[in-house]
Amino acid sequence: MFEITVVGESQGSELVSSTLEACHVASKLSNALGVNWRIIVDEDAANSAINYGSEVISYSIGEEHKQSPDVIASTVTEILEPTKVIVMAATSTGKDLMGRIAQLLSAPLAQDCIGFEIDSGDVLFKRELYGGKVLANVKLSGSPILASFRPRSFTPIDRLDTPAVAQLHSIDILLSEPTVILKPRSQKENLDVTEASIVVSGGRGLQGPENWTILEELTDALGPTATLACSRPVSDEGWRPHNEHVGQTGRSISPDLYIAVGISGATQHIAGISGSKFILAINKDPDAPIFRVADYGIVGDLFQIVPELTSAIRNAHTI
Amino acid sequence: MNIAVCVKQTADTESIPKLSSDQSHVSDEGIVWIINPHDESAIEIAIRLRDQCNGSVTLFSIGPERVESALRQGLSMGADEAVHLLTDAMPIDQKIIAELLARRLKSQNIDVIITGEVAIDGGGAQVPQRLAKLLHWSCVTAVEELHIEATSFTARQPVEQGDKIHEGQLPAVIGINRRIMEPRYPSFKGIMKAKRKEIVKESVELESPSYSIESLRLSAPRSEGKVVTYQQGVVDKTIKFLQEKTSVI
Ligand SMILES: Cc1cc2nc3c(=O)[nH]c(=O)nc-3n(C[C@H](O)[C@H](O)[C@H](O)COP(=O)(O)OP(=O)(O)OC[C@H]3O[C@@H](n4cnc5c(N)ncnc54)[C@H](O)[C@@H]3O)c2cc1C
């Protein structure tokens, strides 16, 4: 009997990195509870999944259904053998899907968890409430229970030494609508804000989209694990794409390093970055609220500081 | 077109939450109450839709007496009717909330339910999906662009890899993100009109929850960081500090 199931998310033939983190959660849970775990994934990513999970169930649903959360939710619930805990990464796709699976199973769900602990056999899920101002341990009763985990709350699981074998299920799909298609992002592919370990974020202090080159250069100097983000007015003005907007109405992120440039630090902004391990703020206003949450702050003109920071980082890396 | 909007009253972002003396819940004390910002934009979308194709906008909200002010605000924005499902305390189990709403909405002739994708206090992010499954309707959530015709909808949902475009038939449940549109401020006329409107009150019982809070604590304020004024040498010091304190530089 499988007692923990990871619902895998894939891009092309690979599991996405947040799913590897969810697998890590599952393997920790399975050790703690002394039960098995497995991955359920689209057949396209089965060959990737067998490198991480010793039990892999894949499903085949046809190209036209691959973006449909209803089809995937029904498929997963259909092939789900008795399971106690279902976990997934709390990506946009993951949160959407988990809400549907939870109701199909009439089961409780905790979204966007940042940790868990075991308390006399019960799993308690750690969540942020009130935009990160309150932390809760949440108990879900019944079986199964579901939890999605915020990307970067756990490290990805290690690869197995010997790949497992996947079992394939073919499913008859009765659903014909809604139809769902994915329009992939057209702009230059940056790492998603939720996946990056360093996030360089610009606010209205940058004054206009033409000034983003200095942030792009800083991001570049910081290497491939760095990406760009922004405050809400910046995306509202169309200076930067919406998927880079962090905060209460945007994305929630937990990078190792968050660099806030020309961002005042409104509560709504902080709500999305409170999981950051280290916050560096650059702002010319010494009273800007961002300095109250920053671990290190530089008061000064960003147009002077950022280029200097970029070359200092380039130098540090070449030494 | 009959439109239902499900609204949650939440704590204002600027409110500083305090725990009750037994630490079991966040106390109502000192909280400024607002309409959940995503739901507020849902009301805006609903009103515009109604103005385009006639029909009505009915608000539904679950919670204690205080919730009435959120409904009143929604009415003054221009909603036609409001139903308050009255409980002793604000329920936090999303499954129970969705079940209550589904049961009540079934008895109403509704073409589309519009609501926020998530509440900013509890961060549940599941009521739209659950509601749709309970009603056997279609659902799109985290929507940032929406077109509704007489019997069909097209909705854009941003995801990590790009934009998902959903096309389907009504009835449907649409969970929207604030970014879809800023809500209007109630006009003076709207406020006066809303004062005279009756809010339908129905007491409901809550079943025992399958989602419960075991313990709560306030987040520790981030340790007071170091703030320095820019001058010669500060950038190099910053890099040294980052190298010491983070693993990524
Ligand atoms: C319902 C609701 C939801 C919201 N959700 C979000 C959200 O999700 N995310 C979000 O970010 N905001 C959100 N907001 C908006 C939020 O309240 C703030 O308005 C916003 O975060 C401010 O953005 P900013 O810091 O870029 O701009 P500003 O507040 O204008 O700050 C610009 C900063 O740049 C500094 N600056 C200017 N020039 C320089 C220079 N040359 N060098 C150094 N520093 C400089 C200034 O001192 C200032 O501190 C929301 C608001 C509401 C009402």
C-alpha cells in the first residue's frame, strides 16, 4: 500500500524542480511515518521521474488534455490507490490542481505550506497567515489529506542510483470542455521568480523600463541561479511582465538572497518576500520601511550603487 | 445574466494581528476589516458584466455579524443584493465554506460565480475549485483576463510557463486575481442607495472541521538589520557581509 503520493508537474519530459522538492517532502514523510511513497506523473515525464522515485505511476491523457486541470485532477483521483497524504508543489498549476483533487476526494487541503512536523503520529503542516505575520501549525483530519508546498521550502531530492520502472495507466477521458491551451511565454526566458536562489527586484525608484539594464547586468553577474522581480506598480505600468510581480497580489518567494532596489517596502510587498533568507535593500530614503525588514541596507542612489555592486561581484568571482 | 460574488471579510493588510490570550486564534481586537482585495475586484468585474448584459449581482458572505459591513460596502459599489450566511465565528475550513456556499447557491438561479482566487489572511486558495466540483460546473482560477458571452467564457490564467487560455460554457466558477482590475470606490449615491437595501440573513451551523489550527505564533520580527549610508568602500563591505551571511555569493 502506498501511503504518500506526489502529484508531479513536468515541463516537456522533465519534472520541474519544485516537484523534486515535493518528492523530498514525501521521502522525509515516508521515513518519519514508515510508509512508502510514489510519484504520479504524465507519461511524458515518466523517464525523468524514475530517477527520483522508486515507484512511478504514469498516465496517458492525450495532447489536447495536457493543460486541463479538470482532466488531470480526475485522472489522478482515478488511479490513486489508497493514499494517506497527497503532496504537490504550490506552483500556480499545483495550487489549482490540488483544490480540485481535494474536493473530488472530499478531503482537507493546506496550500502553500513551508514545512511540516510529526506530532504523535499526526502530520502538522506549517503555513504563513496574514501575509507572513502569523505562523500556524495546521492539522488535517481524515484520510487522505492534501498539502502543497511553497517552492524552495525544501531542497530537491537526490537522484536514485538505479532508476525505477514506471507503470503506465491509460485513461478514457469523457470531458470535452473547457478546452485549455498553454501560450508559452515569449520574452527571453528568465528563471521563474519562485525558483531562483537570488532575486534582484526593482521598484518605482528605477524610474522607467529603460533603466532595467543595470538590474539585468547585476542579475547576470550573480550567475544562473539569479533572476529578476519587481514591485506591483512596476508591472502595472507595464515596465516589467506580471509574472515578475511579487507581493500580496503577486508571487510569494523564498530566495536565499533578495535584493530590493528602489522599493519602498509597503506591507503588501513584504507579504510576498517574508520567506527570504537574506534581504539586501538599496534605497535613497533612510526612512523607507524596507530597511525595517532588510538584513543589510544601503542608503543612497541606486544608479550609483547598483553598477558598482555589479562590478564588485564580477571581481569577487574572478579572484 | 445572474452573477453571484462570494466575498470574504479579511483583516486589512496594515492591521497588526495579535493572538487571543489562549493563543488559539488571531484576536479581532484592533483589526480594521476590509473586503478581501481579490474579492473586491471580483465585485468590480461582476458589476461591469451586469451593466453590459443586464441581470443582477448577488453577494454571498459567511461569517459573524461584523461581515455585514463588507456586504454593505459591496452594495454601495453597485451590487444588487446581498446574502449573509451568519455564523458565530469565521470558519477557517475551506471545505466547509465551499459546501455551505454550494448548498446555498444551488437554490438560486445563477449563471456565473465570481470570487477571489485566495483570501489574503488565511491563504486558502481552494474555494473556487471546490465550489465548482460541488456544483459540477467548470472552473478557472487565478484569472487575470476574462470575457463572458451569453453562454460561454474565455479566461486567461498565468502559470509559471506562460498563460493558460481556458474556453468553456457557463455556468462556471471564476476565481480572479486582483490584477484583473482595480475596484471602484463607492459613489455617494451608491452609499445612500446601499443604506436602504436589505441584507438577507440566514443562520448556518458549522460542521466539525477537518482543517484546524493546532498552534499559532506571531512571526519573529526580522532581526534588526544593519543600515549603512553609501560612501567609498561600502559596496566592498556589503559583498564581504553577503559572503559571510549567505551561501550564494
Ligand atoms: C490591495 C493592494 C494590493 C497590493 N499588492 C501589492 C503587491 O503584491 N506587491 C507590491 O509590490 N505592491 C502591492 N501593492 C502596492 C503597495 O501598496 C505599494 O504601493 C508598492 O509596493 C510600492 O511600490 P514601489 O516600492 O516600487 O514604489 P514606491 O513606494 O514609490 O517606492 C519607490 C522607492 O524608491 C526609492 N527611490 C527613488 N529613487 C531612488 C534612487 N535614485 N535611488 C534609491 N532609491 C530610490 C524611494 O525612496 C522609494 O522608497 C498593493 C496595494 C494594494 C492596495
